[in-house]
Amino acid sequence: MKSLLIGTAIVAIILSVITIQSKAGTTKKALNLEKPMEASKHIESIVLGAGCFWGAEKRYAAIPGVIDAVSGYAGGKDVAASYKAITLYRNKNNPNNHAEVVQVTYNNSITNLETILQNYFEGHDPTQVNGQGNDIGTQYRSIILTNNDQQTATAKKVLNQYQALLSDNGYGNIVTSIEPLDKFFPAEDYHQDYLEKNPFGYCPDHSTGVKFKPEKHSKSVDNTKLKKGLQIVVIDSANYCPYCEKFKADVVSQYDKSTPISFRKAGELSGLDTKTPTWATPTILFLKDGKEIFGNQGYMKPDDFYAALEKYELP
């Protein structure tokens, strides 16, 4: 199917390339999350191949808690990691070809790997060998590339759960391979956010229609009070966070100002206008009428915290 789209989309692609080249710094790369800070980071990534990466990237990016989704190539050897190379006819049936994949980076205090993998399996047909619909070739194979043993175990568990659901609905065996990630190569600029750049380009939906049972969601936290006047919100961890405990001991336990301090998890900020990423804990936010006016990722020493209070004229 993608081969049929290339002719109709070529003008849009060329225009996209010209547009991208006209802007400085447009190359989309995996996030650099190595900034030193005294904080617990809640970020992980996994690489997923489900056929054409255009639609897959957009679908993963829409999952709450996903920080970034980058189209790319992985899983091959002795083949150049470029769109031109992997689409050569001689590589169509090459088992060493790279697959079209998406690197999904997510905040595990908002979402989890099971949720992302459920979305992954529901979004394509994992029973088709080396292809999705009319997109035929090893570049379109179904593949999960993991970063550690825990991710591998989770992937196998979710695969087995989905296999049971597929079998109940008359589908065959899942052929998705689960392998350790060697290296991820970001795709060319014009492939990134492709469907946003090219509204006439698309990837066909080859999902089976079989769904996991919906998860029960807890009631959302009421943030009404945080929309009134000056407020301080500390993003806490759902798990043990030594820097959170240190901030509570050094600052919160001795806090005597009138501006309220509230604690929230990263996924409990609905209705608030914030901009500071919350993949690190603690993250300290100063709000005015529900809108962030200051944000700090990581532990703040008492002097720094109170200096910020004074700077932003919080009483």
C-alpha cells in the first residue's frame, strides 16, 4: 500500500523537505535526558515496529504520559539505516533488513509499559509475517526491541495476553519478535511527524479490532483549590523517591509561609496550566490562579526555595 502512496505523496514530501531544510535545528532526535539533577527520573523508552511508522508514531504520541515518539530504523545489520536502503528491492526479503520502528519515550509515573504495549498490539495485525496488509517486506515486520530483562518479561506477558484474545476471535499465532535493542537510528527529517506535515499522507489501519479489556481508572483529583490565588505544587513519586523525602524533611517540614503547599503525582494535574516536564521527582511548581509562573525539576535547597518565593513575590 505504501508503494501506491509514494506517487501521490511525492510532492508533499518534497515540500516538507524544503520546509525542513529552510529551518535551523529541525532534526528530531531522541530526547537527551542526562541533565544532572538531584531528582528521581521516571523516564523509560522502548522501540516498537508495527509496519509503516507514520501512523504508529502519531498513535503512540497521543498516549497520555508519552514524552516523545521518534520514527526510525532498528533490528538490522549490514544494511544502511536509511529509507532508501531498507526499501531497495534486494532487501525486501532480507532477514537482516532494518525494520521501520518508533522509539517511544514515556513517563512511567503517568503511564506504564503494559499500557503502551496494549496500544501497540491493538494498533496492527501481529499475526502477519513480514508485512501489514499490502505493505510487504521485512522492513514492515512486527518487532519489539527492549532495553532490559524487565521490559522483555513485560512484552512476553502482554503478547501472551493478546494471543489468548486473538485466539478467542479466530486469529492465528502472533509472529511478533521480541529482541534486545542494539541501536536505534532516527529516520530522516521528512518522516518525523509525517502525518502532521502531510495531511494527504497516511498509513492504512490493519489492526485486528480485538481489544484488551478497558482498565478501571481511579477518580480524578480535584484541583479546584489550586486554581485560586498563589499555590505551590510538589510533584511526588508513586514509588519511593529519596529526593522527595529530602525535600519534605528540609523544606516542607519547616515551612511557615501562608501560600499552601500541595502534593500531586505527575498524572494528577488536570485542569492546571503547567509547562515544566514532570518526569523527574520532585518537581516544584508555583502557580497563580492555576497557571505555572515558576517550575523547578529536582530537589531544591531551602535557600533556593525561599529565594524563589521572594522572586515570585509569594508571601
